[in-house]
Amino acid sequence: MEIEVVKDTKLELEMIIHGENHSLCNVLRKYLMEDEAVEYAVYGIDHPLTGEPIMTIKTKRKNRPREALLRATQRLKEETAEFKEELEGI
């Protein structure tokens, strides 16, 4: 996976996530939207076969989108580890 930052301001981050699809982007968007510091988090894929996801994160007031993204990815990492432990117990 490679992340290409398209726009990076105090309150907005736009990035292309090369090599990914709806699976990662949808769950990441979900965790971002659960963060009270995030005004909105959206992504789009122009073409279902050849397009790459473009994600935009907009935060409220003095909150930084990169920090919100780090919190969301940490949460995803923790839940993935928990799911893995559950699977190993089967």
C-alpha cells in the first residue's frame, strides 16, 4: 500500500490510497466518523476495476486530520488483533 497526499491543510486531508479497495476504506471511514473531532470522512473510487480510493478527512476547529487518522488506524489495529485472537481460539 502507498499513500499519496493530495491536500494537507490544518483541517482537511485528502489522500489517494494506492492498492486498496472498499474493504479498508469503508472500515477506516467508519472509525473516523465515530471520532468527535471529525466533521466528515468520505472516500470515492472513480472506476470499480481500475480506480483507486481517494479519501477526504475534515476535522472540526483545532483538531488535526492526521491525528484523527492515527487514532482510527490504531483502533483498527486493536480490533483486528482482537479478532485474530478469537479466530485462533476456534
